Amino acid sequence: MRSADSPPLGGQLIARLVELTGPHAGREHALGVGHWRLGRGRGVEVQLDDADVSREHARIEVDAHGARIVDLDSKNGVEVEGRRVEGSAELDEGTRLRLGELELRFHHEAARVRRGLREAGELTITRARRPPEAPPPVAPWRLWGPLLATLGFGLLALGLAIWGR
């Protein structure tokens, strides 16, 4: 299991989460590409010590272009820049988060560039990656030809073996 203290998969650190309040104010959590669960439970990748934070409070999904946070139906909710998150929300460079009473700040270099371009009036388009398409399933009737050919060859070989005695 990955943790915020161990190197991320692929070894590339592209984002970080900084605790602003709470008993560990100033602590940074390095994040790589992937999904990172936040909470106070033992099985999460980013463990936060705060009574208002649920065991599995939220998930941050990081990619090369930015990130988003997903509320995992936590009791005290997630706020992004003071607004309650319903479902999920985009995270920009410097975004201020609140999980219960714990405040954090999110940093991501590519999100910083995207935010700067947006503020300058530039339009950036990021194409979503599609998973590779699976080959179409083979129709069962297409399997009959090779099956019959194999069966026919087997019977021919058996007949020649018997006749050859």
C-alpha cells in the first residue's frame, strides 16, 4: 500500500498537500499520479490526525494536468475555497481545502500553469485519454469452422492409423 511518506508509483512527485491547521500544521504530503485516499483510518494513503476527519474522508485523483477531490460521503464534508463539495471538484494550484475543521492547501505545478493561462485569457484544451478498446467478441458460429477442421483431421489421422495396421 502506498503512503504519502513513501515514493509514489513511478517515482514522480507532481503534487503536494500541506496541512495548514491541526496538530501537524506545516506537514507536507507528496503525491504522485494516482488516487490518494485522505482520512484518519489506517488504510488510507494520506493519514490526517484530526477528530473531525472521517476514517476515509475524501480521495484526490492526481494526473499530469491537475487534480480533483471526491468527497467519500464524509460526515463533516469537504470544502474547496469555502464552498461545500457535492460529489467532486477541480483542484487548482494553491486551492484551499477544508476537511471537517482541518485546513489544507493543494499544490500542483501543471495546475499552476493552467491557472495562469486561464487568468491570462488563454484557452487550453486537454483531451481525455480513452482506455484501449477491447477487441470485439468472436461470434460462436465462427468457431465451428476451425473446430470441424480439427475434428476432421483427427478422424482422418485415426482412420489412416487403423487402416495402416
